[in-house]
Amino acid sequence: MQIAKTLIHEYSHSILHKKTDKDSDQREIEAESLAFVLCDHFGIDTSDYSFGYIASYAAQDEAKLKT
């Protein structure tokens, strides 16, 4: 299941971040969040990995999670 999540994560980057001025932390948060939501929709639970990954890029900055 991790392979499916990673594929979605990387595809998200290719769709969302072709031309952007967002910093790398924000790009990672967005890609992993989208991967989590899509996997969850299809019944794939990636929360054990995704939540920690997103939190590590948010680095205690809630504003990054709200944009």
C-alpha cells in the first residue's frame, strides 16, 4: 500500500507544483495530504506514515497546515 501512496504523492507534485513559489515544506505538506485523502477514499489507511510526515514538514507551524 505504501507504493500506491508514494505514487499518488509524486503525481500530486507533478500536477500541483510545476510552477510555484511555495517553499519545499509547503509542497511536501500538500502532496502528502492529497495522497492521504485519495488513499483514504479508496480504503487504504496511510495515517501511520502520513500524519508524521506532514507534521515533520509543518515543524510546529500551524499556518502551513491552513494554506
